[in-house]
Amino acid sequence: MLYFIKQNTIHTYPVAKGCTASYQQEQLRDTVPYEVQECPFCMKVWPGKKDD
């Protein structure tokens, strides 16, 4: 899984449904740093919202 950071919030690439962030050539990474906030849409699994 790849991630990118936008405005000190980490998102998955590509972004999850419901997330309003858009990828605009930010650095892609495969680790989650400690000093950033997690996007609730990208980083959490909401009940009933998981794509199969």
C-alpha cells in the first residue's frame, strides 16, 4: 500500500471513497510516519464500507 501526506494528514494512494483529498504529485511512501494525522476515510475501515 502506498501513502502520501497532504497538509500534515496521511492518505492512501489512491484515496478511499469519501475522502476529499486529491493526489497532486506529493511524495509516495510505503511507511506511515509518527508525526502526521491519519485521514479517517483512508486509514480506518468503516463497518459496511469495505470494498470486496
